[in-house]
Amino acid sequence: MMKTQITTGTATREGTAEDNADAAKVHILADGTVGVAVIDGIGHGPHTSRTVPLLAETAARISARRGPLAGLLTAAELIADPGADGEEADAVAVAARAFPDDDVLVVSWTGDARAYGWTGEHLELYTDDHTVGAQLRANGVALEIARGHDNWLRTSLARATVGTVYTAGIRDRLVILTSDGVHDQVAIEKMEVLVREHAEDPQALADALVAAAEADDEGYRDDATVVVVKV
């Protein structure tokens, strides 16, 4: 029996800050199992930009072998100690594993990195942001008040535990993992237009999504990173 083919695309684009604190990685096992990760470093600077690619590599490799929960918890161990200088990197993250012959892609996340699935008609968000703003909205606080707390993280990769890394299963055949430089700076309507245009080409879709990120009213544009998985 022929195994289902899994194709992927990755893209990252440096923002207007001093360096790129995002990273993405895809790892494929001998049997075709795919592990992927998007890591969004908190803050900027050489320390973070050096460490984040290591976190992405670790999370993707372990996700392929042991699942995305293990992938993120293993990556978390690399930065759990603040280090001798007290300035160890921290990040938010989303990781996933896809088996060639399974109709469910499993995704795990911590912080405000996201996973979307393309239903064929619209993008479905399968993750919830671990931010104070999201928690306030879930508890009925007025949107204009909650919006002011969207940058306050309730958890992060360095503090990740089994209880703070959430997991979901996605049956959609096209899954998109994003850093907030994409989903905060590209309107969902624009994202859906790009998915319709590039749904058959994961790499073209990843490139288009990061290119679509626009600066805010103050001229700031965050690092933007995407992994696309197509089964």
C-alpha cells in the first residue's frame, strides 16, 4: 500500500528589530513521519537569536520521534535554567507531528504561537493564545480592556510543564503553524486569500504568508515565521 505523501514549506522573515528571534524546522524520519516546530523568541538580541534555532531543531526532531508534547518539553529543558548571566533565552512555541498513514495531525503549543487548519473553505484556528488578554476575553471582560493585555504571556517555553503545554488533533489536510508576526500582522481574510491561491504548494504559501506581514501604525513589523504541512 502506498503511503500518503506529506509535503512541507517553511519561511521566516526578519522584522524591523535588530535581528530575527524566530526559527522554524522540519524533520523527517526514515518512515516518512514528519515533525515540525515554530519557535518565537521573546525579545531580541544575540543571545535569543543564537538559541532559538537550537530550540526549533530540538522540538522538531523530538516531535517526530515522541510527539509534539515531548518535543516542546525537551526544548524547554534547554532554557529552563536562567544561566550564569541570568539572561537565558525564552520563547513561545508550536510543534506538530504527522504520520504518513494517519488522518490526524497532532499539535502542541505554549504561549501565543498558533496552528490553523484549512477546511477547504476557511481557516480554522485550533489553538488558543496563552495570554492575559485571551483569558480576560474568555471570562467576559470587555474587548477594549482585554486587548491591552494581549502581550502579557501567561506561560512560555522556559516555564513549560505538562500542564501548560496544550495539545489538539487536526484532521484538515493543510495545517499552518505561525508566529505572531504573521497572525497579528496579516488579517485572517488576507491569509485565506493566500491559502486559496497556494494551497497546492506549501513552500509558496509559506513564502506568501511571511511576505504579507505589514508594519503597524508606528512602523514596527515583528519577525514572521510559518511552517505549512500538507498531507
